[in-house]
Amino acid sequence: MTTTPTTAYGNAFTAHMVLSTWTEQDGWGEPRLTPMGEIPMHPAMVGLHYGQVVFEGLKAFRGEDGALALFRPEENARRFRASARRLAMPELPDELFLRAVDDLVARDGHVLGDDGSHSLYLRPLMFASEPDLMLRPAREYTFLLIAFVTGGLFGDADAISVWVCHDQSRAMPGGTGDVKCAGNYAPTYLAQNQAAEHGCQQVVWLDSVERRWVEEAGAMSLFFVRGGPGDARVVTPELTGTVLPSVTRASLLELAADLGHPPVVERVSLEQWRKECESGEMTEAFSCGTAAVVTPIARVRDRGGDWVVGDGAPGPVTRALRSALLDLQRGRTPDTRGWMRPVALG
């Protein structure tokens, strides 16, 4: 078994990729596994000009027994279809999505070594590839799947600080905040740069109407913990159409119940977050996602004053949920829900 070293997050690519094309006449072609390489692109490609681009993110893990398995790829296939539907793009059938991820992991999964901090991140992408600048949905689309070996998004950080953004919005009602389209991400970079200037690793996004309700942390879901280990409740903002329905978020809600922490889905205001931390009612907070896994939040920086979450260290409920998720993904605990999809090396 060989190991590809992980450098900066997102650039340790594997040797192959998967391609498929959709046309009005023929529908989706069979996904084909090819060597990783550049793809031809006409200067008038619709996706480049008008943003008809959607993507996903999911991971494969090497278990304690050395076997490879994907974490809940069926849910990513479903969300990929929903994103395409929202942008008036053809939906890739689930069976083609799953065949593509299976084929790429089977071919390149050998690069994932035994380092428990590493995983194989897969990036499915669909873009409008027709060269025509008429302002309408394209009549040709390309599906592309690539992969890279990765460690954690935040490296060795025990916990992160977050900065509250008041003057920009990530999503708006009726928009595309609940789908994974490329246009959702570049507009967040300015606020992310501002967060870095304030010594923070991520941005906290508020709702775009009242600028009161906490929604997400960067591109990650947010969770809060009320109470101590014996009576803790795990809270996350509800899906209002402006929050991405994260696969990791949905999984943690179920795992929290398994651990005896009742999951609560409700709107949480910024002021409520502050006051409950000050009173001691809210003891922990964390963000989560495919890349971030479960990342504790230690400190919140805000124009109205900063505050510390709990004692500023990763809390016991956060640590327990992170362990429960990783133990399942690494095959250290039984997969009673069938969330792991085994893949045999080709």
C-alpha cells in the first residue's frame, strides 16, 4: 500500500477522474474513467459565463480492517440532483453518480494509507459545457468527478474562533442557499478575509432579512450544546431554505440521540447565543461538514463585543459526537444504519 502525502488542503489529487456528458438528443452517456488531466473548454462555455455549475463533496475512509468505504454517498447523489434541478440542469441519475464514485475509489483508493487522520475526498461537479452565450439553460452538460487525499480542514487546531458578519449575506429567501452551486461561494470570500483580519478562522452568517438569526459558519453547519454531559441537548438551526441540508448535520442529529443528547432543531438568535454563553446555559458550540468533520468553536468575535463559549476548550459533547462519527466512518463501531458503502479496490 502506498500513501500520497497530504499537502495543502485540496491539491493532492489522485491519478484518475470520471467524465460523462449529457445532451438533449442522447441524455447521459456512460461515465468513463480516464487519467487525470486538463479538459477542453470553449471560451463561450455557458457555465463559465452564467454560472450553471453545481457540485458535491463526500469522503471515502479506510477502516480498521483496511477496507475502503464511502460515507452516505446516496445522500450526496440525492442532493446533487436537487442542486441541478434548482439551476435548471439535467439530473444525474443516482445509479450513475454511485457508479462513478465507486469506480474512482476502486481505481485510486490504494493511495489512501493507514494514517487515521487522512481520507479520500471526492468532488463531483456538473457544469454547462455548451458554447453558446444565449441567456438560457444550456443544451449540453458535463459531469466530472475528481478526488484528493486530505487531512483536516483546520489542520491541528483544537478549536476555532469565528467572526460575525453583519453587512453581507450568504443566502436569501427564495435564493440558492440550500443547494451546492458554485455561485454561492465566491461572494463569501470577502467576509472570510475580514474574519482572518480579526484573527478568526471562519465567518458566522446571519439571516438576510432581520440579520438576527444565526445560520451557518462559513460553508459549515452550526451546532450548540445546552447543559452539561448528563442532561445536554444538542441544538442546530432549522432548515429555512437559506441553510444547506448538510449530510454531516443530519447524521449528527441521529448520533446525538444515540448518545442520549436530545436533538433540537430551532432558530437561534445571535443575542441568544451570547446571553446563553454568558449565563452558562450554553456550554459548547461546534461547526461540522464533510471537510471540517466536527470542529469546536472556542470564541466568537462580534462588533457588539466578544465572548467565549464554555471554557474555551473542546467540550465533552462535541468530543463525543466527533468520536462517534469518526468511529463509524473508520469502522471502529458497527454500522447499524447502513451508512457506509464498501468499495473493493480494482
